[in-house]
Amino acid sequence: MGNGPVISAKNVSFSHGPRRVVKDLTLDFFPARHYVLAGPNGAGKSTVLDLIANLREPQSGEINLLGQPLKAYRPPELAKIIALAPQSSNFNFAFTVREVVRLGRKPHLGPFGRLSDLDHQIVEEVIAQLHLSHLANKSVTGLSGGEAQRVVLARTLAQNTPIVLLDEPTGNLDVAQALDFMETLRLLSEKGTLVVTVSHDLSLAATYAHEIIFLSDGNLVAAGPRESTLTPELLTKVFEAEAAVRKDDFTGGLTVSFRRPKRSDAAGS
């Protein structure tokens, strides 16, 4: 994909009714990087993900993909470039886990819609990677929340695109699964994939992300390498809670801690 920005957003704004949830956003995303979008609830993180996935259209400004306007791409073209894992997915049909993961290969199928040997290989590799092999023939309607989340992630990775977008991918995963998946994303980015993740888990972001983008009330507050963005001053400003950041020798990353400011006892004053 070259060394220039893969996705460029310039002065992008979007509103839900009267509420402006993204305000004049200008950002560049480069290949071989893992970006984490962070900020409080309602900051506009998921909306930004939808905008760069072309699920929503900016009401002002423009988003470019590989040097062309994002809106110029037809959906079949875009599906070969961008894969999106939504925050949640309701399975309404009793497909097996393997059948759902195979849906990730749909953009790459030929005119007859048949999976090639390579398609089958990619599906089985992703199923194993997400520790779903023992569930491969089980109906997705009988899965736990964490298992269903891993199926969604597996389907996304099976799409095998140069850009991967994920909305709270570790929200339903246990500790070991979350660590495994974040490591998978880090390895993907190191092989050239652009990865953009929405996450509330700043400890995982501090360990696995290359860059962190902080949003608050639809505004871009800061963007850059985790070492320069994960500062107590910035975190306190974004989350309105006292923050501390320290090097974690155990994980090799940074550890973020919060506490609410102490309040005087009005009744006793």
C-alpha cells in the first residue's frame, strides 16, 4: 500500500439529528500501524469507525482511501480492502461456526461462488487462531457471548483485507483470549495491515497499540504514539478523572490508573 496514508479524513463532520457527534476531524492512517480510538462514552469513536468503513457518509469534509474519495468505491471493491468487526452481532440463523467464518471469504469468491482450496485453508487457519476448532461444527445460536464474539472476529480476519476495523473487539473476551487477540492484531499490523480498534481498555492499548487517538465530545483531542499520548495530564483532561501512568516491567508496556478527585464533605464543612 506504499508509505503514504492509506486513509485520510479532512474536516469530517457528522451529526445524529441535532447533535454533532464528529466535529471537523482531520486524521491520517498509515499502513503497518495499529491505532486505538479511545475516549469516554459518546465521544464519537464508533461513528468515526463507521465513517471510514463507508457505512455512514460525512455531512461535510471528505475521506480518501488510497488516494481516491471513499465514496467512489463500489461495495464489492471496498469489501476486498476493508473488513469491519462490529461491536456486537446477532446470529439469527443456525449456521455453524465454520459456515459463518466462511462468509468472510465472500468478497474474494469467483463468479460461481465456490471456495477454493486457498479459501478453505484461510478459514481453517483463522478458526484455529481464534481457538474455535472445537466449536467449528456447532450452531452459532448456541454460543456464549464470548464465543460469538470470537466468531465475529474470525469472520473479519478471514476476509484477509489490508485494512481491519474493530469496534470493542475484546469486550466479551476473557483475559487470555483478549491478550491473544491483541497480539494477533499487533502481528497483523507488523506485516503491513492497517488496524484501527475502538477500545475502552487503555491497559491493552498501552501494551499493543502503536498509536492512540483520543476523542472527546466529537473533537480530536490528541493523536500520536502511545508514549506521547498516554500522559497523566491528557488522560485527566479526556476522562475527567485523576490519572497516573507508569512503565510496567511485567508487560513491557505502560499501566494506566484512574481515581476520582477527592471531594470535601459538604455536610461537615
